[in-house]
Amino acid sequence: MININSTLQEFFGHAIKAAYPDLENPPLIVTPSQQPKFGDYQCNSAMGISQMFKAKEQKVNPREIAKNITRHCPDSECVEKVEIAGPGFINVHLKKDFVSEQLINLLVNGIQLLALGENKKVVVDFSSPSIAKEMHVGHLRSTIIGKSLCRLFEFAGYDVLRLNHLGSLYVMSPSKSLIKSTMHWPSLFRESGESFYQDRMDDVVKEFENRGFVQADDGRKIVFVPGCSIPLTIYTYDTSDLAALKQRLFEEKADMIIYVVDNGQSVYFQAIFAAAQMISWYDPKVTPVTHAGFGVVLGEDKKKFKTHSGKTVRLIDLLEEGLK
């Protein structure tokens, strides 16, 4: 079965190289579309390329860059058409016959596990509750999905590293037993809390500054990244998460990284991944870094549970109600 994402990475990689042959390590960002009515996939490289030109004191409109990329797109067995939208997004429509063929192949032959080869490491970031607050039902999905992914990869022969990015102590938990209950986690996870990455943040900031990606904005430092209208802010969770990603790439030497987090964070992860590619930390064709998203759990007000407030349905209460 054809890997559509890899095929589109190659498709746009060829187009970008043909359009801008002298550009070194241009960002290559292809993601599933968040709005299917506008296409099946989306290429968001134009904004990042525009930022690269800006760093060289050359002003090039991202939409013009997108037009130039589409003019150099090769023929493809899976792409029906590409369309430019907004400031420079490239929407991709797949051929219906191609999609049908893939689905029939899946039904007939089943799912074929992708093999990375021997001695390859997969890092799976999942669960990740704040140890200062009691778990609620919203934590179940990431935990169950993440564990299932880990077991599948291990069954296929991968070296799997389970990572639990523990949250800060910004809301005190009413239950001291929760903190005690985390003591058994090292056997299941690496206990890499946010503070673990604090010392690495300075190096990340310097690297972005040296490449000319950091801009001053009303007393703060920001970084504009490809395909994201809202910039990342220096010395916030943005920087901490970038430091975590770099640590996993260069210190853990991961061959694949998967973040199992709800779809409410999809735009944020696109920005983090795009920034890492912009700084040339990894090539997505060589080292897949993906967000395995899922739906969110809603409260009685039909809004997503907010863990920052500490006022959610406790997991222990839900379990006890289920038993009753």
C-alpha cells in the first residue's frame, strides 16, 4: 500500500527544488487537511520559504511562492489537482480512483506494518498528565491510544521509548495520594517533566537567533513559522516543547516520534514541527515526526475539559460511578 504522506512529501519536495534550486534546506510541510471540503491534504511550505527570504533581506510574497511551487509540480498518480488558498496554502485533492484502489487493497490484503529496519527507535509521547492534579476522564484516550501504539510497534520489532511529559505544579492537587501513585511510572515511562528541558532552552533560543529567525515584538521575542499565522513566543511552553523535540531527535536519536494528544492541539503541533524543520533539525522524509490526534472529551457545558482550572470530573469518581 502506498504511503500517501511520503508520496506527497516527495511530490512537493521535487516541486520546491525545481522552483527554488538555490535554496538550502527549504521547509517541506505536508499535513492532512483540517477542512476536507477544501482538499485532502495541504502543503504549507510557502510561508516558511518566505521567512527564509526575509532573513536574507528579500521580500517575497508567500502566495507568489505558492504559485511558483504549483507551476513546478510533477505529474502524479495520486494528485488530481492543487489549489492556492489564503496567504499561500496549497490545497491538494487526491484522485478518486487512486483512493478507491488504496481502500480495496486495504480490504483485500489487510494492513501491512511499515518496517523501519533493525535497531530503530520510536519515541511515543502520551498520557502526560500534570502530577499536581488528579486525573480525569480526558486523560484516558491519550493513555489507551498511546499504549496501544507502543505495543504495536514493539510487536513489529521496534525499540520503543514511552515518554510521559509531566505537567507543571501550577494547581495544587487536593489529593496527596495522586503524587504517591506516580511513583510506579518509571517502569512504564521515562518521567521527563517540563523542568527537565529548562537548561536546554537557552541553546534553542541562541540557535534560532543565530539563524535570524527571532524578531522583537512589543517587548517579547517571537518566531514566525511556516503555515502558522500566530508566532511562537520565546521562553514559554513553545520553547520548552522545541527543546523537548530537539532532545528526542539528537540525544535519544529517535528514528520516529509520535505525539498522542487531542486534536485541539493540532495547529500548535504543526507550528512546532514546522519550526523544527525550518531550523533543519530533521528531514520529515527521513525522520517522521507526527501528531496522532483524537477527539476531545466534553463537559456538561459541551466545552472541552480544562485541566488548568483543576475543576473537572475526576477519573476516580467516574470509575466508582461505573462500578455502581
